[in-house]
Amino acid sequence: MEPTSHLVGRSQQVAWLSDVLTGDRRAVVVEGDAGVGKTALLDELRRHGRVDGWTVVQAECVEAERGFPYAALDRILRPLDAYVLALPDHQRRAVDVVLGRTVGDAPAVLALGTAVLDLLVMASTDSARLLIIDDAHWLDSASGEVLMFVARRLSDAPVSIVLGVRTGEPTDLDSAGIERLELPPLDPASAADLLDLRHPDLSPELRAEVLRWAVGNPLAITEIPASLAAGTTAAARPELPLPRRLERVYAQRLDRLPQDERFALLLLALDGAADDDGNHRLAHRLDAARTAGLVDLRSPDGRPAFRHPLVRSAVVGAASSQELRAAHLHLAEVRAGDPLRRAHHFASATVEPDENVALVVQAGAEHAARRGGATVAVQLLVRAAALSERPDGRERRLADAAFAASRAGMLDDAAALLGQLDRLSGDLASPSAVLTDAYLRLFRDGAIVPAHRMVVDTLQRHGHQVDDETLNRLINVLLPITMYSADPVLWAQTEPLVAEHANRLGPVTLLVREIGGDLLRHAEGARERVAEAFTLPGHGTQAVTLLALCAFWVDSLGEHRSYVKRMIEREVEAGSRADAMTLLQLTLLDQTVAGLWDDAATTYARSVELSAELGFEMYTYLNRAFYCRVLAQRGDIVGARELGFSVDVWARPRGLGVMLHHVEGAALAGLLAVGEYDRAWGFALGLTSPGSFRPYAHESFRCLLDIVEAGMATGHADEARRHAEAADAQGVRAVSPRMDMLTTAVLAITDPTAEADRLFTIAADHPAGPSFPFDLARISLAHGMWLRRHGDLRRARVALVRAAELFEGIGTPPWAERAARELSLAGSSGDEAVDRLAHLTEQELRIAELAASGLSNKQIGARLYLSPRTVGTHLYRIFPKLGITSRASLRDALDGAKSEG
């Protein structure tokens, strides 16, 4: 783009903006007052882009579409349709959902944003792509999130995005980090030049008056002269802001239009986009409106568009209430195939209660919720309640709106709607109202006992009368309340209610009752049931969240990390934020057990920020309780203690047993890390009695290794052995492969015979080990210590090197130092070959010995139950550890090391 322009007084801005066509800038926000010339500047950019060979996609946002999820993105994606088939299946589905070609839930911002970015990059291989979005302050929030995701990730491909926004206009668009071009009013000389160019025949007096009232605003310079020359007073109202004066100018022109054109303009203003025939099914060309300078026919399709957004405001402001209703009714019929637009127009056109309209508006709310528009859904449900003919329907929809608001994290709105429902009916004991009240009590205040009592009472009184959807909602809030309590007394009230209604409950709900409750009673096959449930189609957001809870408890959440991440990104902005926060906390727990502690710190910070922003106080303390373990295992005992103390003070009076258990488990882990074993044993006894596992308290068996190690270190070997044997007898193994590994490990730790070596070897080589490196490192450390005490220094060094490397990689200084100390006690041979041998894992050493004996990969695999390919992979890793390059050197390397060791 040449840095020259036909625009008066804008050469500097044109030169700056030209960089988006050279690659020096990729994304820009052009900001300025109404009428200051943003659209003209963007049109100039479009013209230059096309001259330079760029393909330009231009979209204009309108206020009427701000509440329609993906309305703007739909228009942006249509010109890229030819490239959609080249996308991977999951990205193509995300785009098809947005374009309405596939029915489905709103895709996550990450998935859809990546798909749009890939589309633009693919298209740019044919020609460079320039995306121009005018009036972007009116972008619907779903489109805005995706476009900002893309704008922040443009790199080397010839793709640029430019957005025009009006200064001071309320907007959902978060353009932080995008370069901005502030467009000021024209300087006096340029304003005079523009006026002389557009209106060369003005008298000196009128010319001076126009310049005085226009204050450098190009739109005012262009439009005000005709009004002043005609002797009207629309422009000369100093008490009005300039945009309002311009609206009055346009309103006077509207008065001179034929009635059918005024109605057509009203349709265009209220709906934002014409039909495929360009005229909302009205057969006219808007000739008078075009002559009056109110609309233009935009290329390439020749559809009518307002010359400026202020014309749209003037059209709506000039319409009577009767005209507005007639226009909305017409548009409701035109938009029969679009549930959201149809609902919006019917809701706007209807004054008196009408049950048929209420049903249409409710359907629109459900459609909005599926597409990620939680705020719009709540607004439509409130409107549907107002349009309900019967009191019970009005109350039910208002309660549904409150429930939707609470799930979306709009707690203040939910509380206000609950208050409105109270004033309307005086009955907050209705099942639908209880749902919202329970959510507010739980998430805002952590009031476990009152929330549990009110849901239990509601189910006992109304459980057999409510519809299946309400019943499942009630049970699905009762179960988390009870789980957070970890209280057998509350579970004793919950479980019979779930059993009583089991034939009407969904499979996920029943699964949560088993796995989230007394898991050891239902552990057999639980992991397989969770995996099967994940494969079932049609899960909503809450069901996925409950399944993620179950997956964490059976240590399989890591298998679903990418899915959970997509759900979080989809819900965190405008969907079910309560579920998003739960998924973030589960991610934090998963990252903790998986040894991904830096990631856990990032997740913790994000989750705390979100819970504070939304006012979910209980989630703030849940995050703290869960993060205590990361700090403790890293050796930050002071930080863990301070965090845990704040949780204890808040959670203990409220009966939030889960938080207290996690804090106690973190304290136990931290004290073990720094070697304060006597205090650690005290916390172990607080979690459970040796030889038993408290029902409904998952930490009582998940802390198995910690409890046993604390007992052995403090001389309570009999209690530790009893606890290990109880784990083996009471189904802890069946919970997950990880718990199977840990059960074997604690049996080894507490076994006084030589059998311990065999058990240690099984635990250290367990297939679950690599997924849980901190557990594996501790098992290797314990095995190495056992081997050293029994005089097998060579194998001890192997186990201890492995432990030290794992601890170092995870980032836990106290544990790494302990492993290094044990390694020094095991001694170094002083021979390089022996020290290299110590870097082999137990399995690698066994493979090396078999290979050195002359066995082939196939024969080794048959002995060790491995595939020949896996054996080859192990050998590929073994050679550099031993300082050799071929199989032929294996025997010498092993013999030399063993003779020295």
C-alpha cells in the first residue's frame, strides 16, 4: 500500500496503517469518535489492499446483532468456505457448528480460534488476506473472543486484521495487547480543506458556522451544511453532543421518505442484515433513502447498508412503538429458521403475556445456551417468564433464568432473580428456586449443611412430582454438596434419595454416586465404567464436569486432558463458569499427581483469579486447599502451612471436610519432605486410623504411601504394616493402576523379609509409573535405600540415580537432596563404567544383560512380555548410557562394570 491517500488530512494515519500490508504490523485497532472517519480510513485501506493484490474480507458489525453468538464470525467465515474441507475433522466440525451446518454445542475458543487461524493461513497461500471489521465495538462476545485469539497469533503468513471501534462505546471486546491507532478530529486547516472540497459554494458566514459546529469531525463537516443552509435547527443545538445533533439531521431526512422505505429502513436497523435478496422480502430499491444520503448499496452484492451507524440510531429513534412492534413481527416471520433471532423479535414485538411466544423465546434461550451465549440465554428466559400466561410457567422460567445465571457464574444476577421470584410468589421452596438458592449458598458462602438440608427436604417432599430434568438437577447439586462435606452423616441422607429415584436418573449421576461416595465399595471396574461413560454421546457441560470428577478419583483424568482443556476454554468466557472452575480445579489436582507442578502453579493462579472475579468464595478456598500439596511436596513448608491455615479457618466451621482432608494431606506430605517424621505421623493419624480407610474420604487411601512411610519412619512398623495389608485387602488396588502400584510399594516397604525386593521391583516397573513420576521416584528411593541396607550397592545406585533424576526433573529440592544423600551412602566405584551402569533402570539393565547373552530382540521380548520394537527402543537408550555404539560392545561394558562394582 502506498502511504498516500485521497483522504483530506489523514496522510500520517494512512502511512502508519500501511504497515499492515507490508508485514510490519499484523493486527491493529483503529479507534475514534463517531463520525471522525474510521470507516473512510478502513475503506481507503481496503482500496489500497486490493490494488496491492490482497483479498479483502470486510464486515460491519451492527448493534442489533450484538446479542447473537457468532453473528459476526458467520459473515467472516462465509468467504472462506472453500477452504473448510481442508481442515482436520474436529476443526471442520467447529466451523460447521458456527455456520449452522451442524447441530452441536458451541466449540471452545481454542478449537474455533485455531480453525479460523488455519483457514486464513490456508487462504493466504492463494493471495494475502486482509480482514477488516468496522464498528467492532458491537461484536458479539463469542465472535470477539475468537477474533482476538486469532489477532494475537498472526505471525509470518500474509494475513492482517484491522478493527474499527468507537471511543467510549460500551463493548465486550477485549483488545488488550493489540496495537492501536487513535484517530483524532481533523486539524483546523484540514477541516477547512474538506469543507471546501465537499461544499465549495458556501457563503463565508455559513462556512464559518459549519466549521465551528463540526469541530473537526469529517461526518459533521459533510452533513451539517445542508441542514444549516435549509434553516433547520437540528445541527445547531449546542447542549447536545455532536453525535446526537447528527442523528437529528438524519431524522429530518427520514421525515421526507415514503412510508414503505421508512419501514424497510426500520427492518434493516432492527435485524442488522438483509435476506439473500437484500431487502427483507420488501420489493423496493430504497431509491429515496439513497438520494437522501442515508444508505448506500455495498459491493460486491449490492445490498443496502446504512451510510453511518448514526443513521441506524436515527431510524430506530424516529419510529413509533407501533411501528417497532410491526417491524419485529415481520422479522420474526422472516427469521423463522433462526431460533435466536426469531425469539428476539417475537419478544420485542409482544407486550401482553402470550404462552406461544413465551415458548418461542424459551427455545431461543436454549439455543443461545448451546452456542455459548449464557448471558443472552438468561435475558431471554427472563423475557419468557414475563410473557408467560400462567403464574406457574412464569415462576418456572424465572427460576430457570436464575439457575442458568448461577451456572454461568453470574451470582449477583442469580440472587436478584431469586429475590424477584420471592416477591412474585413468596415461595422459595419450589424445586426450581431451591436449585439456585443451593448453588448460591454453596459457591458463594460454602454453606454446606444448609444447602444440603434444603435440597434433601425438597427431594423428600417433591421428588416424585417434579419432571426428570429438575430431578436430575437436584440430585446433581446434592451430590457435590455431599462430596464436599465428606461427612458420613450427610451421605447417609443422600444415598437413599439417589437410590429411591435411580430409575429416573442419568448414568453419569449414578456413576458419581458410586465413585464420589464410598469408592472402595464400588472400586471394582470403576475405571472401566468411567472410560465407557466418556464415549457416550450427548453429554452436556455439567455431565462432562461430573465425569471429570470421577476420572480424577480413578486416576484417569490425564487421558482426557485435551478434552477437558477444550471444555474449559469454551465455558470460561461465556458459558457455564461454575463448571469451568470445577474443571480448572480438577486440572490442578491432575497436574499435581502427574508431577506437572509448574503447570499446576499456572492453573492455580488462573483459577483463583476467576473465582475472585465471579465471587465464588468457596472455589477460592478449594483452590488453596488443593495447591497446598504442590507447595508442600516442593519443600515450601511455610507457604503450604500459611495457605492451609487460611483454608482451615474458613472451611472447618462450614463442615467442608474435603478441604480439611487436602490440607491435612498436604501437611503430611510436606513434613515427610523435610524429614519431620513425628509430626507427620500425627497428621497421618488425623486422616485415618491404621488398618482402615474412612468411607467417603478419598484422601484416606490416596495418601497411602505417605501414611505408611510416616509410620515406618517413627517406629510404628506394625501399624504401617497393618495399613498396607488393609489396602491390599480392602480394594485399594482396584481403584486404579496407580493405586495398584502404590499398594505394592507399601507392602514392599513394610515387608521384613527378602520378599520386599521382588515387590519393590514390581512396583518400580509398574506400567503406571511413568504417568506419576513423583510416586515412581519415591518408590525408587525406597527401593534403593532397601538395597543399600542389604548390601546390593550396584542395584542400589541404579534405583537411587533414577530417583534423583526424577526428583530433579519434577522440581522438589528436599526429595532430590535426600536421593543424592542416599546415593552418596551407596558409594561411587570411582570407575566410569560402573557409574554409567547406575544410570540404567531395572528393566533396561535386564534387557542389556539378555542382549549381551546373545538373545535377539524377539527372544528378549518373549521373555519380558515386550514387543521387539519396544526392546529395540530400550537398547537405543541403553547404548549412550553405557558409552557404547553397538550391540557387540554390550558384554564388555557390563562385565567391566560388574567386576568393578
